[in-house]
Amino acid sequence: MLTRKGVEAQINFINSLQQELFTIFNLEPHHSPRIIELMKKYADIPIDLADASLVILAEHLGHGRIFSVDQRDFNTYRWKQSYPFENLMF
């Protein structure tokens, strides 16, 4: 997405990371079974790797507060099997 915004946006992103204004969550091999489980559970939507990663992140953080334009899917997805997401965009 940042490539569409140009080099300056990409530099600002890297500078923000360097200043520790945010962190990047790393998917680990032990997340694989849960990602597969989510992809099977939500196959009819379907869920993609990016959305499954956000479910994993919510479970890691212990809350489902997100900021996404994908209202339909995140109204359906549940983290820790039963908790709904709170989309701060809407």
C-alpha cells in the first residue's frame, strides 16, 4: 500500500518504526495450526491470510479493537472462538 503513496511515505513509515512509534507483530510457526483452523472455519467468506493474521494478533493482544474498512468480514470473525471484534472505523 505504501508504494502507491510514494517514497516519502515509505521513509516516514520506516522512521516511525525506528522511533518505536509502533511494533510489527511476527507470525511464528506455532501460529500455523490456528491460521489453518480459521481458514477452514471461514472458508465460505473466505478469510485470507491477512485477516487470519489480524485474528491471531487480537488473540495475542487480548482484545479485538481494530481499524478496518472490512466491516462485513470482521462482523463475522471471532477471536478466541467467541469474542466479536470492535471496529473503531465505524
